[in-house]
Amino acid sequence: MGLWFKPWFYQYVRTFLDREKGEYVEYVPTLHFHQRHNKPAFWLSHVWLPWADGPLARFLTGWILPMNHQLIQLVKETFIGVDFPDNCVLQDFIIPILHIKKAIELSDTSTGIYPLWMVPARLYFQTSPRTVLPAAGDVMFVDIGVYGFSHIPDFSGRDKTLRQFERFTLEHKGFQALYAETLMNNDEFCTMFPRVVYDQARDMLPLCKEAFPDVFQKVSREGRQAGQAGQAGQAGQ
């Protein structure tokens, strides 16, 4: 599975569905399983290299994958531009498993993007401070990753779709992965991520607030814009 000429993992899995063989057992080396999504960048490598998943291409050039992140950024900025097209969605939402069906239905109607990344996650630990325990309680969560380009005719646009996901996640006591864009305001952000322990740490550490921006300013579009406006005001004084 992990050799350079092997089929990309998600395409390999799809062959089992096509065969309709039912239950199937295969033993995979741990490292190969751990890195199974590296070559296809989950299922996005075809965006940069639409020809790279063919048998001959894999045999001759499969060794170049996974591509270096900086190289991908250079390719993106050269051929696509600084930002992705408006129909590109790259987001993860961690939802209590009780609401997984509704989350999938929301993704289907809002984006129509498949496949979806889904992996179980345990977030409730008795040793954690009570202020950071999930509001949903001691339940299993599922990380739902929506990665790809929406081609449905009535796609609402990336920002409106992201706000739909964020509201759904808040209403169902889930969490948004903060590696990607967030459009939540500060009140919504603090509801999703209680700040008691975080603020205590910032207050306790000398010069922390002077040296490091608030987490909301780092991950939120609204926070970044406010921080940039503050810096511009200071520079103009």
C-alpha cells in the first residue's frame, strides 16, 4: 500500500465497493497504514497532478508524492492564485456521534463533496479541568473532514457554507478544527472554546500578552482583521 507505484488509498478502497465482495481482510504494515493518505493528500493530489493516479504515471513518477507543502503553495500561487476558488472547501468539524447523520446530510446538501473524512475522536477525559470538558459530555465524537471542490448548481459560496457548518457545530456542541478558516465572532468562538484556563495561563506568564496575539486574532478572520487594524493605528501614531 505504501510503495510509490501502488494505487492511491481512497481509490483502492473504492475497488472493494465496486467488487461487492462483502467482508474482506487485509493486513497492512503499520507505517503504510499510518501514511495511507499522504500520496493522494487525502484525495486532493489530482488537483495539482490530474494525471498522476494512472498506473504508468504512478510507476514512473509516484516517488515524487507526497509533494512538499512549500512546492504545492508555489504551484497554487502560480496557476490558481493566492486564494482557492470560491467553491473550494477545506474544513474539519468534530461532532458528537449522535448527530453524525445530520452532519453528513448538511454536507451533502451544502457542498455535495465526496468522499468525506470521518474518524472517531475521544475528547472527554476525567483528568481535564472542568472548564475544558466538552459541553456534550462523555460521548464519542467524529471528525468530519470536507475537502474538495463543490460542483452543485446552487452552491452558496464558501463563506456562507462555512457559516452553515459553524452554526450547526455550535448548536450540536461540537468543535471546529482551527487549522482552516473560521468566520465565528468572538462570542461564538468563546462558546466553542471556553477561555478560562487559557486566560489564566496568559495572565500568569510575564509579557505573554505583549509578545503573543490572542488565539482568536490568530485563527479567526474577524480577529485577524481587528489585529491588523490595531497595528495600522499604532503605526500611524
